[in-house]
Amino acid sequence: MDWTATFLALAGARSPAPLDGENILGLLTHPAAPIRGRTLFWRKDHDGVVQKAARQGRWKYVRDGTTEHLFDLIADPGETDDVAHQHLDMVKKLRADVMRWETEVDRDPPLRRIL
């Protein structure tokens, strides 16, 4: 996971084994920083409403329950201007990417990987 690599970097430590994630500290300190050719995904449940998100390059897609948003983090690092209606093709692409990611993650839950 990216968090493991990031926390190790913050602590100035090295992993004793290869990690499947990478240090994303640059994204945390500079939200508009580019990601090296990959998409970051996450989801959380907030009071029964599941929020799903993806970050790809300059774009951040957020699905909050049934509402979708798209932000251009280069032009709007504060995420105040939802540009989903102007970039429907990117919304559709990132929505599909999130769905694929969820299928993959849910197919192989962490506990099953350990056992």
C-alpha cells in the first residue's frame, strides 16, 4: 500500500521487503504534484454514504453517494470548481476505472491474502 511506503519514508526507514505501493508524500505536501503515470484510488464510508475517488494526473474524480464531481487540481487545487459537466468523457473514464479497481480489491480482500 502507498501508505506503508509513505510512513516508512516519513520515519526515514526502509522496508525489509519489497512493497506494492510507493511513497506519495509529495502528493500530500503538494496536492497538484503529478503522479508518475498511475491512478490512485480510495474509498471510505462516512455515516453510511460511501465516497469513492480516483486521482489521475491533474484530475480528481469523486463519487459521493450518487453525486459525481471532477476537479482539475492544476487549475483548482482547492477543489472548489466542479468541472464534471465540461469533461464528461473524463468522468466516464474515471468512473469505469474506479469500478474496475473495486472489483479487483473486493475479489482479494487483505485477510484472504494473509491466510
